[in-house]
Amino acid sequence: MMRYTLRRLSFLPIIVFAVSILVFCLLRVLPTEDIADVLGGQNASQQQKEQIREEFGLKRPIFPVSAVGSAPFIELHRHSQYGDWLLDAVRGDFGKTYTSGKSVREEFQRGFPASFEIVSLSLAFSVIFGVTFGVISAMYRNRLIDYVVRIFAVLGTSIPEFFLLSLLIIIPSYFWRYSMPVGGYVPVYEDPWTNLRLFVPAALVIGIGGSSSLMRLVRTTMLEVLRSDYVRTASAKGLPQHTVIITHALKNAGTPIATAVGTAFIAVFGGSVIAEKILSIHGVGLFFFFSTQSRDLPVIQFLAVYTAAVVVVINLLVDLSYAWIDPRVKYS
């Protein structure tokens, strides 16, 4: 197990390196508005724009190696945009934002607690709703509760999260004169009530969207397991229904459920960006949204690499959970 884990983790720097090169190329090759025009404004002179490009290193070559038309056909550059960024990133310095001039790492650390809380709560609600109602739907197949759960799953998949989050603000204020807190971030250890009022409703909405596909997969998997001989034998021996479901059926259906939970995490991870934008929560998602609007290249570069690393680690954890759920799975 340890050898397998280390081997999988050894691919993490390679994947992050490849993603960083790809994102670096796309950000500078795709036809977008020049950052000098964005920061300088419409009234900036050409000299001022050149100063902005020089200040942010945009006049340097993109990569340390470039092709030339004469022998030796390769030119090496001591200073380049990607080379300097990579050396600084290895030291933990991801540059400064174009708009505010603050450290990207410090801005990320400031917004990480809020994003971590909303993602954690959303994933918890997603797993609780998805597994619980998926099992109930399988137990009462083709009955009223099964139809209700299946309709709920379809609606949760079909309705966009931004629409539900908007209704979360409008409906309580219109019908009950209740205004939920919007904007900022209050840590749970400072003001638990305000923190929960801000995060729990949004996490519920995101969790419901993430649980819809999980419900359907749990239902399908449980229906297959409930038809197995060992489940029928356990029931015939007189074991209580909850023991048969939890100990025998649900545990043996755990492998595909673990895969779906990993997928749900990725969906929740992306949905948190929408929630932070609509509710103005000062997290990493809102930071990324505004940075994308202003074409803040250092921020976009860092968050793309960060997202790739998170996805790789989550996939590794899902793979490792297979051995814990099913003892027959061996990693060598």
C-alpha cells in the first residue's frame, strides 16, 4: 500500500508541471485583452503601457528556450516569464496580483478558510442526502417514496445551482422578511450563529445538487446488491433489516459509491465558486472569479495548478479507499 501511494504521489509534480505549462501557454496565446490596456485604462499613453509590461515582465520571452531561424536553431534565455515563475513557485512565491499588488499566496490563505468550510459542509450534505435517500429508494423500490426520491434527484440535476442560490436570497426576504447575511466571512469560532446562517443554507443548496447523481448511483448499486444470494441468506437467518442493509449490502456497494463521492467532491468544489460569487463570500472562489474578469495572470496560473493538485489527491484518496472498503483489493 505504501509503495503504491508513493508511486502515485510521484506523478503529482509531473501533472502539476504539465498543467502549469499548458495554462501558461493558453493565457498568453489566446486572443484576450492586453493587461496593459486593462491596468492603464483608455487614457494611458503607449509609453505608460510599455512601462506596465516591463514592470510585470511581459516583455521577456515566455519560455527559457525558443526556436530561431539560424543555427543552432535554439536560443536559451536566462530570464523568461515561465522560468522565473517556476523558480519562484518552487520557493513558495507565486507572484503578486496585477490589480492590488498583494501576494497571491497571502490572498489565497486569506480566502481558504471560507472556501474550505463551504466545500466541507456541501460535501457532507451531499453524502448524507445521496447515500441515505439512495438506500431508502432501493429498499422501497417502485413505491411512493421511491418515486419521490427519483423525481427529487432529477430536479436536483436539472435546476442550475446559481438559480437555487438566487432563490435562497429572494424567497425568505419576500415572504418572511428574513434577510440572510450576505458578504464577508465570519469564522465559526468568533460568531458561530452568523457563520452558520451564512454557510449552512448555501451548503445545503450545493449539497442537494451534488447528491442528485449520488442518489441514483446508490439506488442502482443497492438494487443489484440486494438481489445477491448472501443478502437473501442474511435476511432468511432472521437478521434485522438495518443490519442486513448497513453491514452486508451497503458495505459491499461501497466501491462505486466511493467513486461517486470523489466525483461529487469535484462538483462541489466547482459549485463553491458560484456560491461565493452570488453570496459575496470572501473565499478562494470569489478571488478566482474577479481575477479571471481582470485577467490577473499570476492568480489564474496559481489557481489552475492548485485545482489540478487537488483533483489528483482526491483521485488518489478514492483509489486508496477501495482497499479499506473491500479487503479483496490489494495494491502491490
